[in-house]
Amino acid sequence: MQFQPDMNSAEGTTIPDYLSTTYWWAYVSPRAVRVFERQWLVNMILWGNYRRLQQAALAAFGDDLEGRSLQVACVYGDLTRRWLDRHNEQGKLDVVDVLPVQLNNLARKLGPPTPAGLYLGDSAKLGVASASYDRALLFFLLHEQPEAVRRATVAEALRVVRPGGKVVLVDYHRPSTLHPLYWPMKAVLSALEPYALDLWRGNLCDWLPEGFKPAALETRNFFGGLYQKLEITI
């Protein structure tokens, strides 16, 4: 493993400018973590769909998991704990995030001794060997990233999962203009999450590397098309 495992210092791993300037209010500031680490609040932000989307993502991997799993970026709420519960004694879950404050928060949620491997690292350059993992999950990460970083993140997730393994992406999707939340969500995303509307211009499949040929693809939309899940078998 080449992840930087020091959760108390960002030495050796630079916090990207887009996070520092755009998402300081949601992820970077310790105060932000204190505010947003409330499951009811996350569920409200997702219009009551947190549990449904979480269950859809985890169900794609199945139960009684063995081998190595990778969660790319920490998530507010209990998603990591619930994914851990799906692993058996031969299963191992690693979580990588570029923000020490998020890793420390996750360590606090999971409690000592932390049953998952927590690593400081950049999703766009994971620095681990290809085909190191059996599966990977990106849950509402891509909408937070500029286009170049997003493409690199998807490519890295696909690279580190072995042939026959699975990568699951869950994120925003453009609903019909008749959807009652179309205009409110467009206004909110435009104001607070400037990269998110990229995902309204197509499907998650559009962010797969050019020339990539998966063994299988499965897509599904939720809540009238406001959210989407992409399940990729390598």
C-alpha cells in the first residue's frame, strides 16, 4: 500500500484547491463536519432518499463479502458502518480521503479499534497497484469534482479493481423539467455546487475512460431521475 496513513497531518498529500475554495463550508472546516455529520440532515439534503440510495449501492455488492473493498471518499451518515457489516471475517474495507478532518471524523464514528483501513490520499491518483481490490464505491463524490479530476477519479477506481470485480457510482442526474424539484435543485446546485451540473448533461457512463470496455454495465435512476446509480463489472 502506498496510501499516506497519517490521519492527523496532510503532509505528503495536498488538499485540492477546488475543495479549499468551493467546499470549505461542507467538508474542509471542522465546523462543517460538526454541522453536517447528522444523518437526518443528510437525508433531508437528499429529499428523504439517503437510505434508499445507500441500500441500492450496497446491495449491488451483495452480502457476506470477502476480499478487499475500497470506499473512495468519506460519507456523512452511516454508509461506511453498514458496508462494513456486509463483510465477513475474510473481508476488509479501506476508505481513502484527501481530507484528514474527514478521516478523523470517520474514525470517531466507527470507534476504536477502527475496523476499516483509513488512508489519506487523492482519489485522482490513488497510488496503489492495479487490480488491488475486489470492489469500489463512489457515493456522491463525482459531482464535487471538476471535470479533469472527475475523469481521473473514475479511471483510478476502475484501475484498482480486478477483472471480474465491481465499481458502483451513485450521484446526481438531471430529472425531467416537469419534476417539481428541477428548478429548485438547479438553483441550489448552481449556487453551492458548481461542478454538479456537469452530471445533468448526461449519464455517469459519460465519465468512463475512452476505450474502456466493461464486462457489464447496469444503470438505474431514482426519485424521478434526480439521482442515478451506475454498476460496472470490470
